[in-house]
Amino acid sequence: MARVICLVAYHVFKESVRDKVLYNLVLFAVLMIGASYLIGQLTAGQDVKIIKDLGLAASSVFGLFIAVFIGVGLVWKEVDRRSVYNLLVKPITRSQFIIGKFLGLALTLLVNIAVMAAALYAVLGLMLWLQPGLAKASIEAPVMDPQLLMAFALLYVQLLVVTSVALFFSTFSGPMLSAAFTFGLYIVGHFNADLANFEAVVESQAAGWLGKALYYILPNLAPFDVKAAVVHGQAVSFSYVALTTGYGLLYAGAMVALAILVFSRRDFK
Amino acid sequence: MEALAARVRKGGDGALTLLAAAALLLGSALALQAYREARHPLPLASSDVLYFRGGAAVSRAALGFDAILADVYWIRAIQHFGGTRRAQESDKTYKLLYPLLDLTTTLDPHFNIAYRFGALFLSEPHPAGPGRADLAVSLLERGLAADPTRWQYAQDAGFVHYWFRQDYKAAAEWYFRASRIDGAPWWLHSMAASTLAEGGDRQSSRQMWRQLYETTEDTWVRNNAQLKLGQLDALDEIDALAAVVQRFAQTRGRPPGDWSELVALRWLTGIPLDPSGTPYELRPDTPGGVALSQKSSLHPLPPQFLKKAGPTT
């Protein structure tokens, strides 16, 4: 079973490489190197902070676009090309197919995030090498701060949640609608805390409960964002990262399970 | 290029024609655009556009990209301050400076430098800045609310009161407040005491700038402190030169026409230069008869330390 899932995942990864998805890494590298040169002229000594902000924000944007635009096509493309018929007659179950698809994109995202993190450290290292005084000037956090990895780790888990949502929509909807739904949930996911306190601003108790229910059902994406805290050198505890990662993995698992459920009930005759 | 040429050859003449057509069309489009812009000039880009005014609303709409947006607004604040400061027009309002700093610090409440530089930018008297020390203090108070352990914000607020408002009582209160924050250096307490006792005198001001110069990690703050120390030295030198000029006026019944008269008398060893290396000027219309050149990088000198006596006779 694991071998089949790995095979599907490997093919998703291979396809994304073939589709030149990893080209975004070149764009990222150019952006970082260009910015590291330009930012110094504009920011009154805040180069390191801004490079870190830019690196994390760019990783987040690139990752989000990959998760959404590749994620929404994962299943839909197979159905549209009718290649799903060839696949399903082979010794592969629908759940293996969905899990493999999810893990394939997760691998693509992992490679992306890992290379982006390495590129950011390389640019920071280069800046430090060219301007040794930066080490003393960066009073909030070290230039090559290992805590940045925490931000990248949580960003990756957030992208897994987004991928699982995109995959879920991909099992029953076209790419345009799936992308719209996923982006919609991404936005809602950042405003989720408002739903938790909805009862405080509405008179109707039922509306308050509904808000609370939605708070738990919809993905809560804001806690994955520790970019600002890490850049300012504020401690992000291991327990916070562990709990948030746990939430993300469980939520993504739930969405993959729902995707399997929907896909299993689809009639391809 | 070789790969491209090979690909073009592979595609045959048709591909080459298409490539040439694309280049021709693009070139024509660019030429047409240049012609249109020559006949119908583009409206000048206004630097006054703020995009958003409500920091809290922008923060909510940022979807986790608050920090990078704060960076964008910080860069705009620097550009606005620097651009307005260098502009030639006399009516410099710096009207976007506070809104831009407000947006920056609302989006990123821990943006340390935005509070510290922002307060200095806001406090600078007109025309070098908007002269809004009140807004500078309120910005620093917001910084302290976001991060109550940052004694530097309280120190900066004391500094703004001391230097820009000459309110030595308020300055001393802020220095005391800063000294009570955990991790604050010992000298803040003595600075508070000396501010209260000798506020406004050059020696205590020099001590304050020297502390800032020696403790800051930031190049801009250090350069600014160095500039102010140079200005204080220049003020002392102007006083000494004014005494020489006064003696000359008393013995000759007229002020000296130029420095060479004093050099010839060996009262001076040469043409006196300010700490930036620019010669001082003999100006009978100024108190003491000696002034800093407007070409000096130290110009203008802090007004609170300038003598207000009438012109030399």
C-alpha cells in the first residue's frame, strides 16, 4: 500500500518538476539577491529585518500559489484528461490515489520551502560577509537566526492545510471554482479569531453559536504566522510550534479524508 | 544565444519571420508610446498618495503579510522625510510623515527603529523636519505600550523633551521612567538628575549626546549624535572666537573685516575652521559677530544654545 502511495506521490512531484513549477525558485533567488542590494540604499540600516521579512513573505506567497494552483488540478486534471479511468483499473485504491496526490504536492512544497530557506540564509550570510558590522547592528535577533526555521516550518504546515483544502475541492469541482473556494478559505482562515468572539457582537444566541461552530470548522491559519515574532527575535516556544503543527496536520488529514470520501463516491461510468 | 539561434534554425524561416515580426511590433509599440507621451505628458506621480490611512484596517487586510507591508510604509516614510527635506520649496509640510509612521508601527508594533528614528524625524524643527515633538512623544508612548521593556523609547522621549522642547522637567521625568525599566543602564538615573539640575546647559547636552553616541548600535543614530556633538563644539568655538572679535572691536573701534587681520596680529594661528572643516564667518550682524557658514554640514546650529545678544559694535 505504502509503495503505491509513494509511486503516485513521486509522479506528482515529477510532473510538477516537468511543469517547471520549481522555476519559481530562480525567481525567488533573483528577488532576494536584487532586494539585498537595493534595500540597503533605502532602509536606513534595516536591511536585515527587511530581507528576512521579504524572504518569509515571498516564500509564503510562492508556496500559496503552488499549493492552490497545483492543488486544485491534482484530481480534476486526471478526470478531465480521462486518465483517471486508466489509473483506477490498476491495483490502486481511490484512497491511495488521493493520499499519493496529497503527499506528492507536499513533497514539491517541501523542496520549495527548503530551497527558499537555504537561499534566504545564503543571502543573509552573504550580507554578513560583506558587512561584518551587521552582526553588531542586529540587536533584536542574530542575522543568521536559527529561529527562522520555525517560521519556515509553520509556513510549510500552513501550506499543507491549504493543499488539503485545494485537493478536497478538486475532487468535485473545476479548477476555477476550486481556486476561488481555496483562496476564500485562506482569507477567512486569517479572520477566524473574529468568529470565535462573534457572540460578543451579536444579540442572537444562535448566530453566536453559528460563529463559534464556523470558528472550529474552518481552517484557522493565523496562528501559523510567526514571521514577525521571529524577525523581531521574540521567543516562539517549542510547545506553540508543536501544538500548531499538530493542529495543522490533523486538519489537513481531515480534509484529505473528506477528499477520499467524496472521490470514492464519484461515479466515473 | 546559440541555443536560441539553433532553435530558430530548427523552426525554419517561419520562426525567424515570427521573431522578427514580434521584435518589429514591440519596437513600434514602444516608439508609439514614446511619441504619445511626448504629445500627452504623463501626469506627475504624486508622492502624497498614502494608499491607506487606517492602520488597523490595513493590518487586518494584510493576511499575515503585516511585517512586509510595514517595511514598505517604513521605506515610504524615509523617502517622504528625505525627499521633503531636500526639496527646494519653502513650504515643507511633511504632512504624510506621521500617518506613514503610524501605519508602519500599527502594522508592525515591534518595529523598533520606526519608533526611534520616527521620533527624531518628527521632532526636527522646520525646515529640517515638521517640528512635531508632541507627535514624536506620542509615537514613543505607543512603542512603550507595545513593548514596555524597551527603556530606549522612554530615553528617547526624555531626549525629545530635552533637546527639541527644552522642557527639562518633563525630560527628567522620562529619564527617571526609563531608569526604572528592567535592564536600563545605570547612567540614565544620573542623567535624569543632571537634567533636572542643569537642563539646557551645553555640558549636560554634550554628555547626553555622548552617551547616545557610545551606546547606540545604529549608524544613523550614531552619525546624528556625532553631528550634534560637532554643533556643540562649534558653539563653544564661536564663543571663543567672539571674544577675540570683541577685543579687536574694542581696540580698533570697528569689527575685523576678515580673519587675516586677526591672524596678522597673531591672535589666531590661521583661518578658523568648524569641526566639519568649513571656515567660520565674520558676521557683524550676528550676536558675537561670528557665525557658522551656511555651507557647513553643521548648519543650522540648535537655536536654544545660540546667544540672543545684539550685534557687535
